[in-house]
Amino acid sequence: MSSAKETMLKKGTAIRERVHNASTNLYTRARCSFICFLKDAKGQGTTEYAILVGVLVVIACLAIAVFKPKIQELWDAISAGINGL
């Protein structure tokens, strides 16, 4: 083989090794980031608060539906009192 071909082969091998190392490092970083994301407990607290707020909204809607006549009566009394001023 000529020295030019040998040099080209060495450069090609070096480039392939660098590309392989870079892709391996990228894969390893992505994998570690994904695993850390799965183990992260911060999102769990946020989800719990969202569920709690949702339950409170449902309870408030049910309370308004059940006590609507009493609330309407109270609102009318307040309105009449304000209009009487």
C-alpha cells in the first residue's frame, strides 16, 4: 500500500472512532438524564397538588349545586338590602 492510502485509512479510522465515541457519550448522557428524570420526585408533588385542587373544585361545584336555593335566597336578601340603602 502506498503511504497516501495508509494515511487516508488512519484518518478514516480516527474519524470513525471519534464519531463512535461522540455517539456513545451522547447516548450515555441521554440515558442518564432520562433515568434522573424518572427518579425526580419534584413532579410527584406538583401532581399531588393538581389532584387536590381538582378534588376541591369538584366538591365546591357539588356544594353549589346542592345549596343553590339557599345561596340564591341569601344573595337576594343581600341584594335587596343593598338596593334599600
